Amino acid sequence: MLTTILGVALRLDRDRDRPARELRERDRAIGRARKVSPKHPVRALRAWIDEVAHEEDRAHTQRAITALRTTGLLAVLLGFVLGAGAAAAIYSYDGSRPINILPAIATFVLLPLLLLVPLIVQLLPLPVPGWASLRESLAALGAGLFALAMRVLGQRHRELVMSALGRGRAHQRLFAGLQKWVLLSSAQTFAVCFHLGAILWLLGRVLVTDLSFTWSTTAEFVTAERVHALTAWLSTPWQTWLPQAVPALADVRATQYFRLGEGSLGAGSDPALLGRWWSFLAMSMVVYGLAPRLITAWIGAIGRARAERWTLLHLPGVDDVLDRLTRWDVRTQAEAPEAMPSEQEATHEARVDPASLEGPAVLVQWSMAASDAADFALRTELGLDVRERLAAGAGYALAHDERVADDVARALAGMQRGRVAVLVKAWEPATMEAMDFLTALRRRVGDAVGIVVVALRLQALGAHDTDDRDVAQWRRRCTALGDPWLRVAGIDPHVATQERP
Amino acid sequence: MSAPVFVVVGHPNKGKSSIVSTLAHDDSVRVAPDPGTTIAARAFPMRVDGEILYSLVDTPGFQRARAALQWMQEHETTAAEHAAVVRAFVREHRGGTHFHDECELLAPIVEGGGVLYVVDGSKPYGPEYEPEMEILRWTGRPSMALVNPIGGDAHVRTWEDALSQYFRIVRVLDAHQAVFDQQLDLLRAFGQMHQDWRAPMDRAVGVLARDRERRVRRAAERIAELLADMLTLSVARNIGADAAVEEHKAELEARFQDELRALEQKARRDVEALYDHHDLQRVEDVSALRQDLFSAEVWHLFGRSKWRLAVIGASGGAITGGVLDASIGGLAFGVLTGLGAAAGAALGWQAAEWSSSFQVFNLPGMEKVGLSGRRLQCGPTRNPNLPFVALGRARHHHRLVASRAHARRDPLVVDTEEAGALNPLEAAEERAFHASFTRLRKAGAMTDAALRERDALADRVHALFQRDGA
């Protein structure tokens, strides 16, 4: 699972700046190909990382996991060695003096039981005042021990292990639980190995050599009765099915040892009794040392698995990955970029001297642009005196437009300084058809004759307020024709009529 | 059977791109008041896992409709050959410049697309539209007319009368105001254009509706995440053992508020992206949405009122005092109950205003190793109003974003009064949110309990969004 966590975290880092659409397309394809289901998110993420893991990340992940496993293996070996070493020291026997069982009970029974206390504190969130502080202190101690353990590793291994368990402060909160459980489960594995090492050493020694066990004390209150009470209490779990591993009071009395002089045993002693303690000691080590640690190792493994799953499913961005893997990839947007119009640079401003507009004019109503007040506005706003009125554009055939252009040229011939006014609807776009007509008109009337495109605002019809944007749009289109005698003006007959004296 | 294609055509600058932008949820489409903004046909396929259910095609407007129609009439033999003549027109002129726009818009139609003819209902009907409608009739393809009242509906009626002479189906849709359900209605109507298109369009509408539900849910989750982050946010700095705490409070509080604002801004961007608003402009100076998270106006607009908090506080205080009274056998004659109520009311009144929560941690012995001796922390806030303010603002922002058409290019503007009208939560909702916020505060960050509570909060926010009509 750690491999998946690390791989997913690294991949999410790489995907951070990639376009959302690309990620959705990629992940949905994986989701469909691998038939992932939202009901099995871990399986889905494993399938995903199989497909998308970067080679470099794969290698890094592998190294990190190997480092972590190596660390775990070292803990196992160290546990065995230390366990066997402790047993060798406690059960050291060269035949000169028997082994004192009391240090053995203290080391392999009482101490392990004592060491279970902080573990219970860590695992059980009891609502007792001060309990939380105690847990935090232990967590801090655990973190300190972890840091110390990391120091033992080389720089390279340290970095790899840290990368496997959480990458930097940004993810510290997320990985804290995982680190705790990895540390906890590793510690339990170590403890199991320690006890196994010690038990195996004892059993090995029992099998291949003769050992003598006694008990000694200087304290007066440690009497044979009390030692027997202790051993009887400790033997409770197995006394019914393994009575030979339960020392009797007589045996306890008989195996008390005094070192003075050559050394002597208690009343009723029999050297044969000295070897019988081993079964009690072995059972004590199994029941009070190994068994609790096997249980805590099992709890640690479960906790670690849960923490791994929790961490994996709560990595920032994992929700999005699962969503992309398991949900339809619905897209409605364009796939190709939009073509941009080329900028039409005006060669000059399309205008003529306003004064030159004054005088007689021929009016062409384009596409039935008309208003009762238009004539008044043309005269008052532009100084045009409309002498002849023609119509072209929509509603007529193209050939008619040609004839109108000819008619305009003929009408101008009879005027002095005559102008052409083309009345258009400002709210309708300046289509190429209108531009074609203006071009044809210029050809017919020749250069230097002023043509003014008069854009009739919609407001003239009393319906809507059409803003200057429409007129400006006509001006831009006409400017692109490159006609220096072409002008565009907007008129508002409605306003002009209101202002009429 | 190939997926239906709907070719959006019409006069230049009549809102074709707006319609496409709204229906395709694509805010990258250039929508400009100038004609000629669209110069080439552009497809917007609706894909589900790669499979195309339908396509919209945005096209340039007719530029030389009369000339094109004249060409077709000159090549006409019988009415049965009209479609073939249009195809011949496209074949003849494609690649040239004179009828470039006509070929761009007619090509996808003659290749099998349906016609969506778009007009502006705010502008009067005129004879310049008739040649292009005639050309579209000649194509013989299934068609629908769409009146898009860009600047008002003054001429919609006239348009409907005129269009019904050329098109069997005439619909009205304001591309700038159309909410999601209206968009789905229109897409469903596309299916009525041709019997073979009904099933794929019904399926597409179903998929879009479910996809929308997913987005609403994701938005609710994002808001829940924001609220949880705000409730557990804290900033801290080390200060010297002898430093005056008050001197550092203002700076730390400013940092705390900055981080809260940053969290909110990030969540807003995420919610906008969820609804495919990638280029949404937000101006942060006028409307309620743009109000600062800590302005008094917004605080009282979205949060619970001073009086309400005072009453809640008084109730709590009275209960506590009552218990104490009862425990001493009524010897205080109800004085403790009264005192409790008064103290609770005062606390509630005070809680309605913005206040930070500061804590100082002593770090004994740190000076000896050259480190500061105390740590000053601002937050997590204990103010009961903050999550309600943040929720109100997020809900308001969500409502605006979820209902915003993609054709709109104006900045997001929020009406203060409208925002206020959204504010009230039902009593049961408010209690549930309050309980949820309390549990989130207690759970802290990134714990199983916090994440479970966040999911529960997302459910509540989701229900709220559904009530808002998202």
C-alpha cells in the first residue's frame, strides 16, 4: 500500500499544472479500460497508478519502499539479536552458580507488562483528564525516537524513508497518522522478535545443556511463600493444562539459593529440582512477553493498514482522480481553437469635409431603411438637400442595384456639387452586400464625389435605444473600403424632430 | 447512425455565438458586438466518454445572401432539386473568397446538419432576412428558428410571426439569461426536429442533467471543505519570552484574516471552474459578493444577528444558571438563573462581532538554545458567526455562478438586497449547521471525525443548493 501512496502522491504532484481536460481524458480512458468502480477506490487508485506512474517516480518509489523494508528487516534482526543477547546475559550459566530466576521474571515478564502501559495510553482515547496530554507527550516521545532511529540510517536511506512516510511539512498533518502506525507496528514487530529471540535462546540452551535455576534475595520480606504466590499468580493462565510448569511451594522453598561460601540451597533441596524452573520461565516469557506483543503487533498491522488506506484516500487531489476515473467524461466545449479575424488596418479615415456635404443630394434607401423624419434630419444635421430618392438592397434583385447606381450617376450629372446619401439601418450589420453596392456606386459616380452613409438609429423607430456602437461598426467597415470621399454619419431623426423649431 | 449536428446560422451579429457559448458551456467563445467576429465554422461536440451524442456548429453570418440566392435560382431546375443546387453552390464556391461565409455556414448543413436559425428579438424584422431564410429552406434540412432577445423583447412577436412562415418550430431563448433547465428544454426541442434525433437528444439531456447534479454535489463538497478549513485555521509565530503580546496581535490577526480571505478566493475559483466558468471576471469593490469577508455589512447580512445570538446566549446561560440554582436547592431564589441569562446574552451580543481567538503557549527553556520562549497563535476562531457568514457568501456566490449563462462577458455582479433575501436559513437548518460547525471545531483538521463531519456538512450544503434551485 505504501508503494501506491507514494506513487499516487508523486503523480499528483506532476499533474498539478496539467490542463484539467487532458487529465479527465486520460483518467477516464484508464477508468474505462480497467473497469474501475467507485465502490473500490483503493483498487481504482492502484489501477490508475499502474497506468500513469512516471518511470522516475516508479524507481524512486521502489527505492523508498526498499529502504523502508530494509529498515523493518533490521528491526527484526535487531530484535532477535537483542532478545537472544538479553536471554544469554540473564540465563548465563557456567555450572559454578545457578541462575537466579527473579531477574529473569523482572526482565521478561514485569518489564514487558510495564512497557504495554504507554501503548495502551496511545491506543485508547479515554475521556480522563490529562489523558490527551499524556498521549501527546508519548506521541512526541515516539516522534523523537523515530527521529533518533532515522539518524542511525545513512542520509540517503533517511531521505527515502521519510519520502515514503510523508513528504515535508505540507503533508505532515496528513501523514502523521500513518507515521504513528508505521512506528507503532514496527515497534511491535521488534518486540515480538525480541521475545522470540529470548525464548528460542532459552529453549535452545535447555535442549543442548543442563541449566540450574534458583532464586535469591537479600530482602527479608521476599519469602518463599511470597515468591510462590507470585509464581502461582503468574501461572494462572496455564496451570490447568500445563501443571508441570507451575512451581509448587515446596519446590520454591527448596530452590532458594544462598551464595555464602560454596553456596547452599534451602531446606529439602534436591539438585534435580533446579532444572524444573525452565518450563515455568518459558511459559511466562510466552504468555507475558510474546503473546501480548503478538496481539499488539496484530493491532498495529490493522491500524497501519487502516492508516494507509485513510492516507491514500485523503491525499489532496485523490477525490478528483477518483471522480475522473469513475464518472462520465462529459464535454460540450469546442475542441479546435477559434479562428481569429485578421486586423483590417485602415489606410485613412473615411471622411470628407463636413462643409462639402451641404448642397443637393441623391438619397438611396438601402434595404428599405426609411423614416418620416429622416429628410428633416438629413437637412438639419448634415445640410443635405435631397433632390431625388431611390431604393436598393433587400427586397430588390441585384440587377436593380446596378441600375440604381447608374441612375444615381445620371441624377448627379444634373446637379452642381451633388452628393450621394445612402440611408442604412444602423442596427443591421454592414454586410459585404452593402459594401459591394458602395463600391459599385463609387465606380459609377467617379472619384471626388462625396458619398455619405447615413446610419439611421433604431431610436428613430421609437422602439429601442441603439447606441453609437452600431454607427462605429458601419464606419469601420466603410473605412476598410479605402475610399477617401466616403463618410459615415449617424442620424437620430427622433431627436432632430423634437428639436425642430 | 451518426450523431445529430445542429448548425447555428443567421444574419451577422445576431447572437449565434452567444447561443452556442451558452449551450456548450464554453466561455472561451468570442462574443462581441461587432459583426464578423466568427469567421469560420467551429464545432462544439457533446461527448460522453469520447462518444459524440450531438454537435453544435457555430458559423459566420450571411454576407451576400441575395447574391447566393440569385446564383441558386439561376441554377434551379425543379423544386425537388433545391437541395442539390445548394450543394452545388457550396462545391462551386468553397475555397473562394466571395462566398466564403456562405460556404462556411452551408457546408455543415448540406453534409447533414440541422438548421438553427438565430435572430435578435430586440431588433425589427426586415426584408434583408428573407433571402437567407429562403436559402435555408432550399437546403431541405430539419430546422428550427430561435429568437434571441439580446437587448429586449420588443420585436419578438413580429419575429415569431415572420419565422413561422419559414420554420416549423420557433423558440425564444435569451442566451444571456437562460438557466440550465431552459437550456435542457431547448436541447430536448432539438430532438423534435427529426425523429431520428429524439433518442440521442433525450439521452444527451439525461447525461447533462446527471453531470449537472455531480457538479452541484462537488461544489457542495468544496464549500464544506472551505468551511472546515476556515474553522480549523490558525496562524502562529514565536515571540520572545519578554515581548509584549499585544504588539504582535494586530499583525497576527491581519495574517489570519488574509489567510481566511485566500481560502475563500480559492474556493470561489474552484466553484467557478466546476461550472466551466474559467474566464469569469470578478470585480471586488461594489456588490455584496465583492464585500470584504470582514466588513460589518456582510457580517450582519449573512451571519446571525446580534439579537439572535444574544437570545441564544441568554437561553444557554439561563439553563446553566438554572442547573446551579437547582443544585443548591433554590437557595439563591433564581438569582443564578438570571445572572446566567445576562452573562449568556452579553457573550452572544459580543459574538456577533468579528473577534479573533488568541492563545499563548509557553515554551520553557527554549531561550537557552537560542529560540523564542513563547508562541502566539491566532485561531482557530471560536466565533459562532464566522462559518455562517462564510456559508452565506459561498451559497450566494454559488447561486450566481450556477445560474450564469456562459455567453455573458460582464463581470459577476451581485445585488446586495438579493443576497440578503437568500440569507435566512430555516430554524432546523440553522441548528443542524451550528451543530456541524461545533463538531468540526472539536474534531480539528485531518482526522477521521473531521472528514466524516465534512461529508455530513457537504450533504447539508448540497440540500441548501438544491433548495436554491441549482
